[in-house]
Amino acid sequence: MFEEILSRIGACLKKYNLPYMIIGGQAVLLYGEPRLTRDIDITLGINIDRLNDILAVVKELSLKPIPKEIESFVKQTMVLPAIDEATGIRIDFIFSFTQYELEAIRRARNINIMGQEVAFASPEDLIVHKIFAGRPRDLEDVKSVIIKNKDGVCCKNPNISQ
């Protein structure tokens, strides 16, 4: 279920030439210990002036935007949350254009999912994001990623083909 959506997202963002990386729980599944996650977090290397491009992606992926007042919500939060109604999976498109995040997107690792390259944050950048968030779950994720990657090699997740 997640693999199909991730594959479709990767293809669509590539089609629209939108820089991105998958962060959050989906990246933890790739680099750390398996855990329950019901969403997909995507850091975009663009400003909200390209909101219409993301809305086109959302429409093409048959996702439903969650906020009623999309433009004002995105301006306030820098996030466009959407949902795949068929699966109930939430996808957060996070607008970000800081120099660090643009560089992290350039360092992202392309992982083959169902024949499609999907950009995931590197383990190091995932750790930075998780430490910055600082919630207990995030700090547990950091430990998991460090333990699984202590030799500097990305551990393969049996649920994602690489």
C-alpha cells in the first residue's frame, strides 16, 4: 500500500520537476527499526509560490487536500496536508527552501520502489530532522537509525527494494 503511493508520488514529483525528499516515519522504516506509521512526510525544495504545482500533483495523485482554505492554511503552516481516501494515508507536502534543506534534498538517496526512483533523506539528514523535532518518538527513531547504520552502511529494509 505505502510502496504504491510512494512510487506514484516519486513519479509525479519528477514529472513536475519538483525537488523533494521523503522524511519522517517512512524514512525511518528504510534506515531504522520497523514501526507503525500512517503517513508520508515530504520535504519540498520550493516556496509556496509553487503551490499551484503541488495542487496539480495532489489532483493527479487523486489525493484530497485536507484544509478548506488551502492557500491561507499553507501560508500559515508551510504544509499542505492531503489524504488518499482509498487507503486513509495522509501525505504532508512541506514547503521548505532553506539552504540546509535544499542541500539535504541534493544529498537524498534514490531508492527504487516498484520500478520508480523515490528520493529519501539520507540517514544523516533524517537524524538532523528528528533531533530538531525533538519529540520522544523522534529521539527513539534517531537511536534506531544510528544503531542500524553504525557502520556507515544503509541497512536494507525487506519491505522496500533498493
